[in-house]
Amino acid sequence: MVGGRSAVQEKMNPDICRAAQGREKVMATWKCSECGATSEGRCRPKTCKNCGADKEKIVKAES
Ligand SMILES: [Zn+2]
């Protein structure tokens, strides 16, 4: 279990970008847990651009 509170919020608003809510203003690195590809952006990519994995597989990478 990591970040219980934010995890719950993501479940409640799965398609709402947190940046749009003003909670996160910086760029983040997103990593696909399937193939390891990374991309940068404020929002979690809907799918992995490399392998097409579902967004559930894409996690925020620690930088
Ligand atoms: Zn991937």
C-alpha cells in the first residue's frame, strides 16, 4: 500500500488529471510496468506508447 489517500482519489477520479485539479503543477515521469518505457508529462498517459499497456500498468516513477 502506497499513498493510500491519493490512491483512493485516483480511483474515484480515474480520468481526471491531477494537474487539472491544481494539485500537481510539475512534470512527472511515468513508467510502464510492463515494458519499462518512460514518458514525461503532467498527466498519466492513457496507454503506454511503446507497448500499448493499459494505464493501470503505468506508474509514476520516482526521480
Ligand atoms: Zn509499455
